[in-house]
Amino acid sequence: MLADVTIVGFRAFRKLHVDRLARVNLFVGANNAGKTSILEAIELLALGVPWGLWRSPLRRGEEVLAGNEEERPVGRSEVDVSHLFFGHKLEPSASFSLRSSAKPRRFLECHVVEPPPGITEGMPQARLPLDEPPGPFLAISLTSHLSSSATLIPLSPYKGIPLDVRRRYLPSASDNAPPVHFLRPETSDAPRLGVLWDRVVLTPEERHVVEALQLIEPKLERIAFLGDDRRYTRNILLKLSDSDRRLPLGSAGDGLKRLLALALHLIPAQGGYLFVDEIDTGLHFSVMTDMWRLVIDTATRLDVQIFATTHSLDCVLALAWVREKLEIGASDVALHRVERGVDHTVAYTPDEILTAARHNLEVR
Ligand SMILES: Nc1ncnc2c1ncn2[C@@H]1O[C@H](COP(=O)(O)OP(=O)(O)OP(=O)(O)O)[C@@H](O)[C@H]1O
Ligand SMILES: [Mg+2]
């Protein structure tokens, strides 16, 4: 479990220090305060591998269109990693670093460099018309706790990372990266959930997933995924105790889909990290305490460290109440307030949150 993180030069942070990290961490703050960026920084640090670099740009749709007009429509978009660098500046000498200094020590640094000859071999040459004249070829030099030598990742003349470069760094078991999963506010699509479901079906964990959904739908008996993997279609079906029909999950509310996504992402994160952006999405206040119970129980049982964000005071209070009810250690849960332009987050223990709420203080 990470205990602290220092972020330098990453996205909107010139410098940010986050400490008092617990097993379950909830980040609160206004829009654009940098909550999602903190999750992304910790995700990249926890992974420590080159392919971690394009995870958040791909999720955010940060892409650059490469090639000329005729080439553009298909398969020519490249990952634009410039937004990972403070001020969106991808130029020689730009860099960012992520570090945790308490044990376990972790670090990841990226420097923009002019690459040695040869490394850009096979890279498409820029062709006109371009929005900007092509500059020199650049590369990113990545070092981390996982490798004793730097990895050089070449950028295209459009300063993006093309698909064939990304393919050189596909995830593999020899990476030694821990399990790291990231759940976005939009409920995951059925094919993606289907892949995760296949990992739990007929294992003891399947029961936990059904129990999670029963928090919202007590009549739920079974859940099944049907479909055609070759066509990449999956249908999620539910069996309720008061009906002989199998009902599509699509006919249920968003809360059920969200809990399913949450439960299915928690399980493969065993021994690693789960990031949940806007954890309250789709959930009514009445379900929020049950949701936290599920998250805390599962995270403790499977040794997962959780990093979540929210805008909702209900979500914050529910976390504090659940902590009090479950009688788990105060150090297992922490709330971190993020403020734009402030170089450290402020951590509250659940007891402090409850005291603040009782005094009607603002912790959002
Ligand atoms: N490379 C960068 N350099 C400077 N600022 C950046 C960079 N990348 C993103 N930002 C700024 O960071 C802010 C967005 O941060 P982030 O998405 O983490 O906010 P958030 O707290 O999650 O917001 P919300 O609550 O709306 O989801 C925006 O103001 C954006 O302009
Ligand atoms: Mg956000």
C-alpha cells in the first residue's frame, strides 16, 4: 500500500504532496481541482511501466490526428501524451516525476529527450499539409522502480505515440506490475464487464458479486452474461425471484450497473490498486453506505488499496458512518481535500469528518 505521493510537473500540478494515504482514500474538491489527475498520477506510479503512460490519455480521449487529410479517417490517431506534462508542454527538457518516499518506495520519471539516431526507424515521416511544421523527432525517457535502465519511447513527428510504438510495450507478466484497475464515471460497457465476469464466474467471488447487486435489488437471484465474443456483443441478464423471465440489466437502473462494475473491478485488483473516479455516480444516498461497506469489506479481504473521487457530501458522510459502524481502524479510511493551486492535500480521518458534519463544517 502506498503511504504518500509527491507529484511534480504532472498535468496541472507544478508540485503536489499527498500524504496520510489509507487503504480506502476518497478525494474531494471542486471541478478542475485535480482529483482525477491525482488518481491518474498514482495509477501510473503504481504501474511503473511504459504502457501505463497512455492509459489516462486514452480514457480522456487525448489523441492527435496524424497523417494528411486522405490518411486521416482510419487508424491514424496517436496518443497525445503532451497533456501529462505541466502546461501541456511536450518539448526537450520537459519532465514530470511521481514518487512515494515512505515504504514501499516507488518512483516514475519521464523526460522529453532528443532521441539517438535509429530509434525513430520505421516511424512515418511527417507529410504536408500539417497544422504545424514538424519539429525534431523527440522521445520520452522513462525510468521507474521496476527497471534499472531507462526506456526510450519514440514520438512521431506529430508528437503522438502511434499504435505500432504502443504495440512494442504490450502488458506482459515479466513487467512485474501489480494489478491496477481504473473505473470511470461512465458505467463500463457490457463486453468489458463480460471479460471481468468470466474471471469470477463459478469461483467463490461470484457470490460476492451477486450480494453486491442485492444491495440495490434484493430479489436478484442470478446474473448471466450471454453473447457472441466474435461479434463483441454481450448481454447482461438478471433472474429475479418474483419473475420467470430473464430480464436485461439494461432494464434496471444505473445504480445496479454501477455496483456491478464496482464489484467486478474490485476482484481482479486483488493485491493491487483500484481507482474509482466519481464513485457516487448513479447511486442514491440510501445505497451509498452499502456501497462503502462493499468497498471496504472487499478491499480488506482482497488486500486492495482504493483511490476514489466524489463531489458528493452524502458520499463523504456515508464513508465516515460506515467506518464508525464497521469499527475498522481510523487509519484504514482517509478523506483528502484537493484545492486548485495548493501544493498539498489536506487529510481528514473519518472521526474528523463526522465531527465536521456535526458542526456543519464544509469538507467538500
Ligand atoms: N498538462 C496540463 N497542464 C496544465 N493544466 C492541466 C493539464 N492537464 C489538465 N490540466 C488542467 O487540470 C484541470 C482538470 O483536472 P482534473 O480533470 O483532474 O479535475 P477534477 O478535479 O477531476 O475535475 P472534475 O471534478 O470536473 O472531474 C483543468 O483545469 C485542466 O485545464
Ligand atoms: Mg474528474
